[in-house]
Amino acid sequence: MKHGISKLDEALDYLEATSGVPLAPAKIRAEKLVLRVPEGKSVRKVPFGEATVEELRAATRAAGDRPGARPEPAIVRWIRKALRGGGLRAVSVRLRGGVLQLGGIRPERVVQVGRALAKARLPKELL
């Protein structure tokens, strides 16, 4: 396998953030994808094949901060906040096609993720 699942998952987040709309089913040419990774006040272009998962996440966050970027659903923001409180900032959260997806979870942290989500009570209006 040329790229890992976590990296490909983050690439989908990046493509959605940069386009501002949900992705339609398509063939993605990873070798042509160049990320705009923030570095202080400047931006560094990194080919997808050379980027780390952390660089992908940083590029996705930066792309999502652009004017006109699609706002995150409230439930995604709520889950990210709950995970941050549990020290799990690296876990990716997204809502795609009405299904919540969590990614980038190390096997030894699965229980910690479950506890963080169980501890934080989901508001009924988000269901």
C-alpha cells in the first residue's frame, strides 16, 4: 500500500475543506495533490506523497479557516471539544453522508476515546 488509511482519510478532509463543498464520488490522483501547509505566517507547498498526517491536518485546519469555507456541523464541533478535553486532539472527526466518522485512533487509545465521549453528555438538540 502506497499511502496509509489515516493519510488517505485526512486527504479527503483536506479536499473538502479546500473546495468548500462535500466531495462527490471521484477518482483522486494523490500524485497530483499538493498541500498548502501553514508555517508561521507563511505557507509551504508539500506534495501529498511527502506530507505527514500531521501536515495534512494542519493544511486542512488552515483551509477550513478561509472565508467562504463550509462551517462544521454542530455535532462535529461538540465531539471535537469533548475529545480535546480528554487529551485526544489528534482524533479526526467528520460527518459524511449523515454518518459520524472518527479516525486516527491508536488501538491503545480506543478506551480513552470511549470514556471521553461517554463523560461528555451529548445535547439532545444535536441528535
